[in-house]
Amino acid sequence: MTINDVAKVLNGKILFKEEGRDRHVGAVVASDLMSDVLLVDADDMLLLTSLASDQALRTAQIVGAMGVVVHNDKPLPATMQDVARRLGISLVTAPYAKYESCVRIHAAIERDKRGETL
């Protein structure tokens, strides 16, 4: 599952997409507490959060995340897209609550494992 697939599954909008390669989601972490995210050791993590701030992207960079999804159609600060671009981290907004997004992404990953279309 790539960031394009994530945006499609979540009816989301890609605000910035990392250039050069389509990284695949290795793990999904849903949290608004960036201190908890810092404890996760997973490759190509996708961070799901309701925290609409540059701090979410900076934390994502520290843990090597491949992307950040901000939920609940929260308005993002103008700086957030610039920070995503500078750090090379894909940024998506989604209309759903974090829980609903987790359910949708899990179902999509299971379909992908079975070889079904996302």
C-alpha cells in the first residue's frame, strides 16, 4: 500500500507526496501523543494523527515515517506543507476520525494481502 492507496482508501487529499519513489506502508501507528510515536521501532511507518502541527511531521522524520495522515478534516497551518516538503514526508488529510481510518486501512491491507483490488 502506497501513499496514493492510503489517500484513496481514506477519501483523503494528498497535500505533498514524497518524490522519487513510492514507499510502501510497513506499519501503521495511530496516535496524537508524539512521545508515544517516538517509542515505536518500525520501518516505513504511516503515522495517523489528529495533531495538525509541524511537530507531527518532525516526529515522523525522527522515526523514519513514510507519511503522515491528519484526520477529522482539521485545518492545517500554512507551514505544515512547507515542512513536509522540506523533510520529504508525504502529507495527507482525511475526513474520517482516526478510528475509522484505522479500520479502513486495515481492511485495505487485508484485501491487498489476498490480492484483491484496493
